Amino acid sequence: MEREMIRDIVAWDIVNWSKAIKHWQNTVPVLNKGYECLELGSSKGGMSLWLALNGNKVLCTDLNGPEEAAYQIHEKYNCSSKITYGSMDATNIPHENKFDVVIFKSIIGGIPQDKAKTLTEIHKALKPGGKLLFAENLEATRLHKILRKNFGTKGWDYLRMDEINEVFAAYNKVTYTTAGFFGCMGRNEWQRNFLGNVDTMLNWIIPNRSKYILIGVAEK
């Protein structure tokens, strides 16, 4: 996949968060499946772009609808015919047994009181055997907590490793990996790319509980 395309899909801290795309490609075949897909919390529509580029139909949503940038980026790659748009609350999804794939990147921390409810709503919306592809911020270390308190998104409740089983309790099977330690500390994308490459080199020695990205697949 070309560098520019990866950047348009992932948008931020590209080296670390693009590991989600690589993980999903290796674990869930989505190429030319014609799946019915839903992206939640789409913002700029990067995950919808990835699914549409793989030949799937996607409903691209955010609480108040996707940003204008999502429409532009989908037009850039001639994917608009495969994508529809809408407003959707992830804690109250008005569909049942409808989607083959639901996907999100970094939304659970923004729903602090309803993490488990959100995952249960997604479970309801999936067809039997459907897959949730997720990439989410983890609480990580005390250093990450301090930096986020001063520079991060206010009111964000980062997912903890010890919450995973509870939050994903509705699913038959959940598999995941982790990524990232230094990358989120960069103040611009050049710094984040440099630190992301450091993370890649050190990935094997950094414990899962210290990393800040959870990447996985949950099956209904």
C-alpha cells in the first residue's frame, strides 16, 4: 500500500496506528468480499476508505456525521460509490444482525460511562459470525497518564488492559495485539513517525501493559 494512501487512511501517528491495518489484513480477509460494513466514529473516514478500497460497501458514520474531509478523501480515491454517510450514536445503534464488519479507531475512551454498552450494541448490529475490527487507545503507563493530563484530550477515559474481558464479554472470540510507546509523545507528525519507528524496533521488549494501542478482532 502506498505511503500517501496509508497516511490518508490512518491520519495520525501513522507508523503505530497503521499496524492495525496490517494486523487486520493478516487475520480477516476483506478483499473483494462485498461485505456490508459500518464505521463508527469515522471523523475523517479513514477506515471507511480502507474497506471501500478493498471492494466492500460501507456506512460511514459519526455522532453528528463525518467531517467534510471524509467526503473529500473518498472522492480522491474514487470510492464514493461504495460509501454512504450518516449520523449514529455508538451507544444506540439502530440495526440488528445487519453488518458483516464493524470497524472503529479510537472511540471507546470518549464514551467513559458506556464502554461495555457500546460493544454490546456493536455485537447486536453484527450478523452471526460477523467481525468487529478495533483499534483503541490504552491507558498505558504513568508517564502516558501525565502527558495526556497536560496535553491530551480532556475527559477521555482510556481503556485499561484489565477491562478488556468485561468490555468484550458479549463476543464469542476476541484476539488482540498491542503497539506503540513513544509515538504519541511527538509534537508533530515528523516526530511521531520517528518515534513510531523506534517503537517498532523496541516492540518485542516493551510489555503489553505499557503500550498505548490495542488492536484486535472480536467475533460474534
